[in-house]
Amino acid sequence: MPTYTFKLKSDGPGVEDDIGINLPNADMAYGYACDVIRELMRGREQRTQRWQLDVYHSAAKIFEIPFVCLEHTLDARVKVGGRSPMGRPRGKLYLAADRGQKVTRDDP
């Protein structure tokens, strides 16, 4: 089974995982990374919005996940008459792409 390692890029120097975890494939590694991010964000959403978790396999980075992609407190911002506070119509905001697919803050 492949071993995946992680590197947290935060406000400080970051933290590298030098042991890793054995997972069957990259999809499982992505799901595991998302769970780790949610745990790290819990109760610290504002502070961790600029953080990122990089996922590696065989010393090569296979993807990076900005915490803001999983941060759902952005949805709690005040709406005025169905418009954003800046007066622009609200629609789906595309924050990133995951394996070529658009990812919105409304996606799980």
C-alpha cells in the first residue's frame, strides 16, 4: 500500500510529516487530508483560512489543499436583499479546482 506524507503550511514555519500513512490510493489520501484540515480548523476558522496542506507520494507533491476551500463559515456572512455586502449579486464562487473539477464553497 502506498505511503502518503503531508506538509502543513501555516503562519509559522509549517510542519512536515516524515512518517506518513499507508492508504490505498490518492483519492483516499485526499479524503484523509480533508479530515485533517477540518479537525485543524475546528474553532479556528478565521485564523487558519490562509493555511494549506500539501500531500506527497514518493517525495513528489501530488496535490495541495488550501484550508479556505473547506472553510464553510464564509457562508455565514451577512446578506442584504440577496446581495453581498458589496452590492454584487451572489452566485457560486469558484475558489479552486480539484483534479480539473471546479470546487465551490457550497460543495461538501
